[in-house]
Amino acid sequence: MKKVKTKRRSWLWLSVFVALALLAAACGDDSDDTSTDADGPTTDADAASGEDDANADGEAENLGNVEVGHYFGSDLGQQAILDINSTFTNGSVAISPIEHEAFKDQILIALAGGEPPDVFSYWAGARTASVQRNDQLQPIDAVFDGADVWNNFPQALVDAGVYDGDPYLLPFGFHYVAFFFNPQVLADAGVTDLPTTYEDLLTAADQIAETGVKPFALGSMNRWPAQFWFDFLLLRTAGPDYRAQLMSGEASYEDTEVTDALELWKEMFDAGYFVDDANAFTWSDAADSVANGEAAMTLMGTWITGYWDGNGLTPVDDYDFFNFPVIDPAVENAALGPIDGWVVSADAANPEGAFALLEHYAQPENQLDWAIGQGALPPNSNADTSQLNPVMAKALEQVNNADSYSFNYDLATPPAVAEFGLDMFQAFMDNPAGFADLQSDTQAAAVEAFGN
């Protein structure tokens, strides 16, 4: 059997250092919801499955060790990755999980140093585009051909993996952002019809607030959960085309369209609809407050269902969702969310093994297992979606019925710009009255980042 020799790489030691540092921090502060309990790389090469490459004797070809870095912590599907890797028969898999936010910097350090993992998880959109254009990824035509991604995945998701005409990212799971709510809280407040218009949403919020429960939970300690409010308020008022112009630097953060969206956000804040001190809490804190009945709903992605399922909640009975309501009927209904995928480093020590692992990840049964374990939707159209719980099945239907699909803010604009925007949203939750200054500061930073 063929073996590929792989070198011991500093990425592993970097990931161990980061994991241990995060673990130590978690011991003193348990507010970080996405820290992992990993003690370093984990190797999985146990059970067998039938779809992997085999040699002439029918035995799976051993392609050696594949090093994998990812940002899926214990609350975001880490066990599902371990389970899927355990059925990879073409070699061993050494996993280096990094906390979600820390990963954004650590992977760039590893790429710049020329010693990244063979395979790493990444977000489709501007983040993948930035590293691809820096020649830090290699195309994965062999994966798209071997797993027939071209025909087995919806065209929109195929397109999400193609950059400058070549495939670089294998979509692994995609998400849908909506209002996830506690049905009992809404029932107690007399909210019998789910909001479909913005006026409906405000009316429901008033009814809920009268019961002493906060309508909206938001945990923006790590900044990114706040972006969904800006995303939808802008998408539902100015529309996807304008938002795309803002994301690319063709429009300004000081435009009337941005001001109008922020004003709507401020009005809800001033009405007392949000939990107090949102920046002191994480997204899972917000999820817990909804599950416990301390708040009615949270604007979050479908990964929240995986978190709640893991905590013993029952879909439909304990949680459900509704789409962000219409604000302007003339504006198209855009779905919003991230696409998680896998890429292969340009400096991968074991590219052949990396391609085989990605082909394994592309199989419909593995994509379904990941979707169920992480609270995602499977990109492979051959996945048996009848196994999705009723809430996730409805989310898939909503995505299919949407007029368009947009990446959330920090995946739709270049990372350098996204950092300033995320700071803006977090600062807004501290003092929305000063949002004009935030617009000005963010626009100045965007101009510099875009080089305009």
C-alpha cells in the first residue's frame, strides 16, 4: 500500500499552545462559549466506509496522515467532526481544533509562516477569497470531479466554492439566520401569529415586554452576533444590491441607507426590547436565556438548534423560528447566513491525502451527519433531508423559497474591513445614540482598507 510521509509541523504546536491558553483562560472565566476541551491534535482512523479510494486488492489506499485545523468547538459540532473522521479509511486524521474567534488570526499566522495544516475549515465568501488571492490555497478540481460536486450540489453552493474560475472550497454545511424563539413565552404574551411584517414584530415585542420578559436576547461579547441585526435591517430596507455595494467599498457607511437601518435598530434599543448589557454575554448565553424563558427570541443562525438539541430541548415544542419580517414590500426577500467549507493549503505536506479527505467530507451521509450534529443544512443534494428535525426542515424550505442568499457581514466584506464593522456593531450596543460618529469612523477605516 502506498504511504505518504508527512513532516511534523509547527501548526500542531501552535494549535496546542492556543488550545491550552484558551483552556487556562476558561478556568478563570467560563463566559467563552466556544472554547474547546481539546488537549491537542486528535487522530481518528478507526472504522471503515465504502466510498473511499481502494487499491487493486479492494483495500483502502493508505495516504498517510492528514493534518486538519478547524474552528468547531464543543458547542459547534466538534464531536460530529470526530465521528466523520473516524470513518475515513485512506489514512489517519490529526485534528487541531482552535476556538472560533482565535482561529481567524491563528490560521493567517500559520499561512504566513508557510506551515499551515493540510486541510482547514474556512468561511465561503470574502475570507476564502482573501487567502486564495494571496496564493495560500490550492485548487481542488480533483475533489469536485471525484465527488461530482458539480452536479450533486446546488449551483449557488457550487458557485460559493469557486474563485477566479477554479474550485477552492468544498461546502460542508450552510446556515440560515432567523428569529429563534421560545414558543411558551410567545404564548404567555398572547402572540398567536408569528410576525410577517416589521409592524407585527414591534407589536409582538410590546406584548412580550408587558409580561416582564425581554423580547430580544443578544450576546455580542464576541462582536459577530450583533452583525445579523445590521445585516437584516439593511437587507430589508436598502436591498441586497445596495448591501453588496457597501461590502465592496462602492457605497459609504455614511449613506442615508445605512443611517436609516441604524435608526431602526436604535428605536428598538430605546424601546427596551434588548436584554441589558448585551456585550457582557456570548451567543450561547443569549440562547440559554431564550431556552430558560428569560427572553423571547434571539436573531441567530441554525447552529443554535444543534446547541439546543444537545441540551435536551425538543424542536417545535421548546423552540422554533420565523423569518426576519418584511420592512419594505418592494425589497426582495433575501436569506442570510454563512457557508462553512474545507480548503487545502498551498503548502500542504500531504495534498493527496487532503484531497481524499475532502472527497470523504463531500459524501451525502457525512454531510447529513454533520448537519444533524452541528445544526446545519447539508449542501449535497443527495443527503437524506427527511432525517432533519422539523425546524431544520422548515429552515431548508425557507432558504429554497428565498429570492436570494447573502453571506453575513463579516464574510461578505474583506476581513480588514469586517474588523472595523464588527467593532462598530458592538459599540452600537453600548451607546446607539452615538451611531453617527461610529458611521464616520467606520467609513474612514473602510476607505483606508479598500485603498480608495
